[in-house]
Amino acid sequence: MKPLIDFDECLRDSPKFREQLETEEASIESLEQKLDKVLKACSVMVESGKTYMSHRGAFTNALWDLSGNFSEDPTVMATLNRMIHGLQEMNKFHSILLDQASRTVVKNLTAFVKVDIKGVKESKHHFEKISNDLDIALNRNSQVSRHKPQDVEEVVNLLLATRSCFRHTALDHVQ
């Protein structure tokens, strides 16, 4: 699979790299917003399902109470018992479904958003800081007096160190 961002462009800090980076960061923001919508919808669905199960349980109990009035009629008793048993089975499976939805969707997506996407945002913040440091080092390098060799050497060394740090940070950020 071809990488979304060209590493050579990344190392050169080209305008193409910055454009690709901006596009991918916007895509991550969009993904986070959509995942938040999914999480909210799933949470509402799980809560609504629990309410539905509670009402269905109350309905089942009402049928159980009703069946007490037909203890002498075996046909009605058998029919009500089958219906009650079916509703209890549905409640059991619905409970399993809600539990699985809650654990797999809500729990895992929440962890993904809080850990992975937060990590990308922290990486972006660190990248922007190092990028600003590189801009400052480049600016100092362009303004240093060439008549003072000690200042030139100091600024050049700072620029080389900052550029190396930027490249490592940029590669870490895009991976």
C-alpha cells in the first residue's frame, strides 16, 4: 500500500507535504466527529434498549399474572406459557445483544478516540512546536552576521540540530 504522505516530501518539509499533512489532519478531525456521533447514537440505542427490555419484562409479568386466572383452562394456560417463555427468551438474547454492543462498540471506540486520536493530536502539537523552532532557527541563520565566525558556527549548529529534530518529529508524526 502506498503511503498517504510521501516521506521524501516530509523530510524536505515541502509545500506538497504541508498540503498533504493538512488534508490528512482534516480527515482525522472528520473521523473523530463521526466516531463521536456513532458513540452517542450507540449509547442512546443501548439505553433505549434497556428501557424497552424493562417494559417488555413488565409486560411478561402482567401476562404471568393473567395466566393465574386461567388455571382451569389448559389450552389458554399453554398458550400464555409459550408466549411468556418466548418473551423471556427474547429478553435474554436482547440483553446479550445490548451488552455486546456496549462492550464492543462503545468501549472500544471510546478507547480508540481517547487514546489513538488523542495521541495523533498530541503528535500534531509537538510537530507544530518543532516546526516553529525550525522556522526560528532558519530566521536566525538568515540574520546572523557572517563577519562573526563564532556566531555563524553556533547558529549553523543550532539549525542542523533543529532540522534533524524536525525530520525525526515529522516522520514520527506521519507514521
